[in-house]
Amino acid sequence: MADLIFNAKKRELAGKGAARACRREGRVPAVIYGGKQEPVMISLDPVQVEKALDMAGLYKFAIEVDVEGTKYSVKCQDVQFHPVSDRALHVDFLRK
């Protein structure tokens, strides 16, 4: 059973420009990788991300990411933060 559930939208493009475009739309870019499968580029709701970051032990939680009907069992590998505002800029998830 997952401790956290994220609802995500799939992103088609990868890279710096695509991530910036995602942030301009008000979402947090993220990626699901590992498990000898292709990476999945996604975008997350910033409110869900901020609530999860407020919880202690985020990196130990079993997380389920629902990407438009496809569910992935992952753990949080890394979160990159803005140096001034301390908002989440990018999240990396690792498949279990």
C-alpha cells in the first residue's frame, strides 16, 4: 500500500526548455526512471508536492504515481529546490 499518491500528467518533451515551459504552466516537472525501462516525463501539481515535502520521511515513503491511468510504484530519489524561494523545481522518482 502506498503512503502517498500523486496524480500526474505526462510530458512529451524532455530537457531544460520543456521543464521551464512546465513551470510556466504552474506545475512541477518530474521524471520516473529505473527498472530497466524508459524514463517517463511527468508534471505534478505543486500543492501536492508542497504537502508531501512538509511530511517527515518523504524519501522513505512508498509512493504511487498515477500518470493518466497508468500507476507506478516509486520512491522519491531527489528533489531540486529554488535557491531563494525554496520551492520545488524538479522531482526524481525511482521505480521499485
